[in-house]
Amino acid sequence: MEPTFSRSVEELKGLKLLTEKDLGLLESVDEACGELSLSEFEAYVERRYNDVAAKILSERGLMGLPIDEKYGGKGVSMFVHSLAMERLGQLGMGIVTLVDVHQFLGSQTIQQWGTEEQKSKILPEAASGKSILAYALTEPEAGSDPGSMTTTYSECNDGYVLNGSKYLISNGSIARYVIVFAKSIADNSVTAFIVDSSTEGFKVAMHLSEKLGLFTSDTALLEFENMILPKDANLGRPGKGFAVAYSALLNGRIGIGSGCLGVMEDCLNSCVERARNRTQHGKPIGKHQLIQKHLAKIAMNLESSRWPVYMAAMMKDKMDSDQQNLALRNNVDRLSATAKLIASTNAFDSADRAVQIHGGFGYSLLSPVAKHFLDSRVARIYEGTDEIMELKIASTILGKDFEAYK
């Protein structure tokens, strides 16, 4: 097992937080990362989607980690899922984004809100990797304010008619099923739908390849033109789409925070090797105190992020077994926002310092740290910007009367 990740696992094993089954699964994740490493590097340098990533994860049974075993998944806890994402994060946020959207935002949301018919049909396909899932909330003019979305639906004899567009959708052009949020023309209420991308009226309008980073992650602009959805396409109760959306984002924030731990681990590993082996001014640069300062800060960033993420994951597991406990739900909402905010800002700071330690070579995609610098920046934006996370943390402490936005 990769040494840095192994130390994390051993510490948690010593605290009796992991079972032998958990350890076996994490070994599989580590092995998959070893197999993925070269293809992820090559795809990143070529600035393209890594089209073998899902295949490799599927072959090892890792595309359905949170899905119940009766639907073909592994049925792992959020805590173990978080550790798996930590290891994937060492490869970069591109692979993290693929898995986070497919599993944390996709399969977990369908498992929580779907009907038995929806779960029996979609989750086995998602667990096997036969079908990729996506999550479509963001629009060109509706990011942190999803209430301003313009994608609409209306009822018809056959079900629903969907019209509109969704922007910056990860897995958008490779997904078989997309969770889409739309406003009712009748009363402006928001409903979540499971959209089959093979349905007439679904269009990948643009592959968003001009991103600053995340080159190995698929991102698309989607359009829906008079798309007819069946009556059983809604996910959760009609008009309760925001409840579905926010529960999904709570999961996703833990996933992104976990991936950011891996980013910091890889930055630290790369910088330690560089500091020991790069010689300037007659000695290894690791003997220069200012380089040591950067290394110390990266290590501090990692350690100060680890337990907020772990705690959020463990408390989410507790919440899942006590769904009616609103106080616990509020606490987990705060913890997930806190974990994501701390881990993402620390990951970006660590990547910035890692580039500095690597000097001119660090400013090249051929270096081991440039991808982290480019990719970790978006972790402070997607699934809740830094600013929205701060407002959420404060409002969960002060109470609903103090919410800065509705």
C-alpha cells in the first residue's frame, strides 16, 4: 500500500475504526490507483478525459462503493468511502470528480430518494460501471443561487416535458443517467428527475475542454429540448427538488474534502523527494530553512484537514442510521461544509507551495504537482464555494433566522 496512505489506515486501524473487510477494500483501492497512475498522467499531459479510468475501477468492483449489496454494490460506510477518495486524490482531482459525481452525488442520491423500481433498475448498472451517473444543478446563470434556474418542466399526458440547459456538468457527456433539477412552469417549485441520456431531446451541446484544469474529468454543457420524461422519472416527491439537491451536496462535500486530503499527501510526498534530491547553492534544497517552512506548512495543512473530514464522514454514518434527528442533520451539514472548506483551501495552498518548492519544473504539466495546483482551485468552487460554505457554517450555528440566503 502507498506509504502515506498506509500510515493513515494504520492509525485508524489502531483506533479500531476499520474492520478487516474495510482494510481489504482499501487494499483494492490502492491497487487500482497503482494501475490508474500512468493513464491518468498521460491523459493529463494530453489534456483529455481519461477514458480508461471508469473501466479500471469497474473491473475491481469500485464503482458502486456506497450502493447496497442487494443492488450489486459494496455497501461501504461513508467513513470507508471517504478513505477511498483520499487515496484517489493522490492521483488528482480529475479522478476524484468522476467518482464523487457518480457515487456521492449520483448513486447515493438515487439510493436515498429513489423508488424501488428506480433503484432496482439503475443502481446495479451504476455499481457495475455499465452506466455512469451525473448530477445537473448548475446553469449558466444559476451557480451559488440555484433558485434562479431557468430549466423548466410541465406536465403532459405521457409524463413531463423538460426544457433548458445545464452548465459545467461533470460526467455530462459520458453519463447514461443524469439527475436534473427543473422548475415547474405551473408554480415555480423545483423537482428532481432521473433523465436517461438516450432519450430524444437530450443533447450534449458542448464539451467544456477550455477548463483551467481537471483535464481528465469529463465536463459538458447539456441541453434539453421538449424532452418527454415518463411519469416515474421524478426523484423524490414533486416540488421537493431542493431537499434532494442539498442532501446530495452534503455527501459530495465530504467526497471532495476527502479527495483534497490525497492531493496534500501527494504534494508532500513529491516535495520531500524534491527537497532531498535537488541541489542548489551546494546543498540539497531541503537544508534551506525557507524550503523547510513550506514543507512544514504542507504537513500542517494535511493534519489540520484530516480529522474535520473524518469526523464529517463518521457523523454522516451516524445520521444515516437516525434520519429523523434534525439536530444531528444540522450538525452534519455544518461538519461537511467545514470539512470541505478547510480541506479545499489547504489543498490549494499546499499545491501552491509544492510548485514553489519544485521551482521552474513545478510550472510544467510534466511535474508531479502542477496538476494539483490547477485542479485543487476548483475544489474551492464546485459543490459550494468558499463563501457559501462560510455562510452555511455560520447559519447552522446561529439558526435559520440568520440564513444569509434562502
